[in-house]
Amino acid sequence: MSVQPAPTSDSAFDSTSSSTSNSTSVPTSISDSKSTLSSTPDSTPSSTSRSNSTPKSGAYYPSWATADYAPSKLEFSQWDILFYAFAAPSSSNGVDLDSGDASTLKSLVSAAHASNNKTKVVLSIGGWGNCKYYSQIMGSSNSRDLFVDAVVQTYNDYNLDGIDIDWEFPNDDGAGDGQGKSPDDAANLLTFFQALRAKLGNDAIISAAVTDQPFKGPDGNPLSDVSDYAKVMTYVNLMNYDTVGASSTPGPNAPLGDLCGTSTHKQSSAQAGLKQWTDANFPANQLMLGLPLYGYVSKSSKTELQERDVNSDGSDKGKGSSYLARVLALGGKQYAVSDDVRDGNSVKSEREYSSGDDDLQAVFVNGVRAGQLDPSANQTAELARSSGSGDLGQYMGQQIAFGDIVALGALQYSGGKFTAANGYTLARDNCSGHTPFLYDTSRETVVTYDDPTSLALKAQFVASSGMAGAFTWSLDQDYGNYVLQNAIRVALGLTAN
């Protein structure tokens, strides 16, 4: 269906050093992780009226997940918030949602609200490739007001708990294809949020999916003060993933931090995202950290990731683990995005990423996400689950769900552990936060991804930093009975389900 703007009344609300191992255990507590970590920062940001001290657990529920994850079959106790993806802004200042997605959304809201957990459902409007008209809509008071009315009507029609604006990205070309942009995008977006809050009242969730850096201002640089956004928004969802996509020189998809000071993407990590937004006066306890349940398959013969801390002779410095503990312990503090831990000649130039080396799809920087690739195009549903040989060729240069890494036989799960299989070696990049990766030089294949250990470490960072919580993209990419989601919940200090 397409919700077009129409007069409507206000809603009634109250105002890396790389290490190789054979397996990785599924943590049942954060103490099961590879490093000894401190989870209590010296200072924790104070709470606001829009957040409390208990971290929230969220996930994006993409419309295409319905076949395997029907709303009636979801274990809603896993999540406090589900973000339904996606509706789209229309050229006529409305909200487009096709009939199949509309039906799924209704079922999702009904099931979530009837669950014992009373999980909230938030409609996400936009997404990569769906943002063509955002700048146009926000660019005039008339079109913006019409869009506010259409969003409010959608909110009421579907009995939603909130609205998520996934504009990728203000004052940016985004996916291209004629997507407009303006130096005034960020200011116009703030005006929109203020109007939407006035219409929806104080109880509604209003969030936005963003990069690790604040919105771009008129000069193209991140805004230095976003405190006015925080006054009317509930959460900002940091899309801390797609930092490095498929590449001949693979790197971490979702770094916890630049733990060895060697990253070429210093502004793209959980550590950097927290600092950059809080430095711009957005409270930590209104920031949700995005955690990916997918990875990338690269055609590469590398046996290490591109961000490594090495001596001039190529040997490991071994600093990753100590800096990991430091980052987790200092989560609630203000600190440099990247500490200078290198000697002048300690990093080999060929270790650092060069866009000229990319022979597959582009590297994604600052949280840009392409979204899950079309399952029908990848033929994943049957083919991926009919073979356990470890052949990932169908995914070469593309994203791959964690569950499909296991289904295809590159990983196997037994006795609470994920182990490399079919000729792959499992290693970890300590410089980005124990990021796991698989490699098989005979296949010229490297798989970068996140697993229970690396996700738990990032979730612990959320808890120790006083952030609002964590969300995943996306719930359908998990394995088994929510193995990854349970690891995240435990690390957040929540009950495993």
C-alpha cells in the first residue's frame, strides 16, 4: 500500500595481530571470552528520560525474512525492539509499503504486542537504495509537513511503537541513481524530527540509522553539535558495519576499535562511533550499536587481515589483546579515536589498504551498508543448504549470512563450538577486536564475519560505555536457536533465552 499525505489529527500520547585457532566457543558469559576484560568504566553517562540503565536488545526484521521467520514463530523474548525494514518515502511525499509487506507488518505488530515480552515494533523508512526522495521531501516546509502527516498516519494505521528514519545519507550521494542531496539536508532533517515528535508525543520511539559519524553539515563535514537532535530523538542506531567489504586485501567488517593504531579506517569502529557522536553532544545512553550477523566472502589468498600491527620484519607485535582490554574498560570515557602505538617504521606499507588493490566490490566506509543481497539473485534458500562442502563460490564478492557460512560447511557447530571445516583455517584479528576470519589458500577464499565471541565483546563495550543497547542486522542471518543473539544478550547483561 501507499500512504499518501492527508489531514490527520495528532496522536494521543503523554507529552591486528592475527592468531589461529581450531574453534571458537559460544560464550555463556563474557568471562568465557579469550581475554580478561574489565567491564566497569570509571564513569558512566547519566541517563535521560528517553533511556534507562538496562541495555536494550534490538534487531532489524527485513520483509524478505518472512518465509523462514514468520512473525508467529519469532521468540520475542529475544528483543525489546524490532525494526521492520523497509517502507520507502515516495515522490508524492507519502510512505510506500507494498501489500505483502503491509500484511507482514500487521502480523508482526499483533504477535509482538501479544507476546509476554511486549516487544515494540518500529517501522524503518528508507534503507540503501530507497532514499531517492528524502532530500526532495525534506527540502520544503510544505512537502516536509505532508510527509510528517503520512508518517503519522502510517504509525496510527499499524499501531506502531515508533518510526526509524534510515536515510542513507543526508547531504550524500548514497546509492546514487538520482538520489538528491542538499547542504541543508541535516538542518531539514532536524526540523522534520521536531515536527514528528510534536505529532507523535513523547512515548513514541523516533530513531535514525546513521554512520559512525554525525550527519554531514553544509560544508560536507560531520556536525560538531547534534544536541538538538537528541532532544527529540529516542535513539541513534550506529551502523558499525561494512567498514570493509569483499576485497583482495580483506579487512574487518565491523571493528570494535583501532586497537593497534594501524587502521586505515580510523573513524569507523564502535570505539570511534561512540566518541564522535558523544563529542558532538549526543548522549551515550541514546546510542544503539549495530552488530552484523553476516560477513563477506573475498577472493584472496591472504592469511591475515589488512589491519595488522607488525614489526618491520613482519612479526607480530602482539598488542591487540592489551588494547582490547583497555578499550572495553574505558568505554564510558572520552579518548582519542586512535592511540599512536606505532613506531615510525613499524607498519609495512603493503599492509595498508589501497583502493587500487580492490578487484571485487568496493570497500564500504563509515557504516554504509548495502543491505542483504537479494536471496533470489544468490539462490541461497536451497542451494546454500544442500551443500556442506565448504564451497562459497556463489557468494564470492558478496555478503553472506553467518547461518549460511555454517550451512555451506566452512564452519561446523558441535558441542557449543564453531570450528573451521573442509580445509578452512579459523584465525582472529586482535587489532580490530578478535574479529574472526576463515581462509583457505587453495580455494583463494577469505571470509570475514562476526561470531559469538566478537559480538559479545562489542556488546560488552555497549554495556560498559553506558550506551542504550545493541541491535543486529539482521535477525534472519543467525544460526540455530538464536545462537548469536543469545551471546549478545548475555554480554549486555540480559538473560539468555
